[in-house]
Amino acid sequence: MEEKIGVFLSRMQPLHIGHIGMIRKALAENDRVIILIGSSNKEGTVRNPMGVRIRRKILDEALLEEFSKNELERIIVKELPDWSSEDDFASNLEWGRYLYYNVVSVSASRCFSMYFSDEPQIIQNWFQDDIIKNRVELRIFERNNMFEAVSSTKIRNAFLNNDMDYIKKSVPNSVVKRFDEIYEILNKVYTENKMEE
């Protein structure tokens, strides 16, 4: 019987309880889970303020805090760079092929379940119908119905406003512990972007 593979892709800007919940869901339903840190080649923008090094450190720390040794043995973490601009919707299928072949190269499996908690039409436009029908199962979860609609955008704003109540209920301890470091990055990026406006 073929191993069941779950895939979770996120930019984790920063990591939050919704991401942890999606990883838990994928682990409960699959033999192995591939976590892809998206936009690994992007940093210093409002949408992608943090570089991949700090995002990877935070994720690694959170995984150690949140998951058992047995669960950790079933997780693979990889970085996935973007190759197009954020609003290049014309290349959705090309992005889907790029994503698909990256997952296949890591998992050595042509079939997997993709876990997603954003607008369903986004991920549905990544894959051709025959891929969805035969190889990629889309596991879409409505963000507003899960984890109190937590989002990285809200968390970044909470960091900038020093809203520790929201931060502590929305992120794992590995993010809270790096408050000063994350605040410094966000403050710098947001200040620079305001000056450019």
C-alpha cells in the first residue's frame, strides 16, 4: 500500500496557531507530512517582511515544542522559493506544476493531499483538472471557521501595536520568545515602506 503524503505550504509571516493546527490535521490523516516554507526567496516587504532563516528557526522551535518524537519523524520541512511576482495570475498553472514537481521530488510520490486554508479558488487554479482528479487531493479548510480567523497580517499588526494579548493567543511560544527580533524586522520594513509612499 502506498504511503499517504500530506503537504502544507505557507509563508509563515509569522507562524501562528492556524499553521500548527493544519500541520496537526495533516499528521492525523497521513503517513508523512511535507511542510513547505513558501516565498523563501522573499523578504523585506510588507507581505514578506521576514527572511527564510528566521522563519525556519521559528518553525523548527515550534515543531519541537508542539509535536512528539514520533510525529517529528514523519515531518519533512523544505523551503520553496517563488519564481514569479505575487500578482502574476496568468501563470497559476505554471506555479502549480512547479509546486507539484517540487513535492514529487521531495516525497518520491506522484499522489498527495494538499492542505490549504485560504480562498479555495486560489489553490483550485494551481492544478489542471486531471491532476486534481487523479493525483492531488485538495483539503481546503475555511480560515474563518478555524482558529478564530487568525491571520499573519493581524499578528504583524499586533506586533507593531504591542498587543501582547492577541499575540499570546495567536502564536506558538517560539514566536512569542522572539518578540523583540520580529518587532525590529517589522518596524524597519513598515517604516521603510511608509517613507516610499
